[in-house]
Amino acid sequence: MSMIRSKLDVAEMVKNACIEAARNGFRDASVSGLCTDGAIEAAISAIQKLDVEKIVKKQSGT
């Protein structure tokens, strides 16, 4: 696999993890009764808490 392809794969995994974290954070906050602004803040916080190193290690198989 080329280095560029590998980097793109990692970027795609990180992007997908961010989207999933944001959706889950927003949903959980909304269910808990937060307003839309609060739910958006929760979604952003969920992205900030992502363990990017773990995602990269998962992609590399280590």
C-alpha cells in the first residue's frame, strides 16, 4: 500500500470517528434535555475527547 493511500485511510478513519462521536454526543445531549446549542457543544466536546492515537493504531493494526 502506498504511503499516500495509507495516510488517506487514516484520515478517513479519523473523519468517520469524528462524525460518529458528534452524532452520539448530540443525540445523548438531546435525550438528556439539552437545548440545541447545548447539544452542539456536547457534540464538539465528544470530538475533542477522541483518542486519535487509538484510531491510528487501529488502522495500522498495532
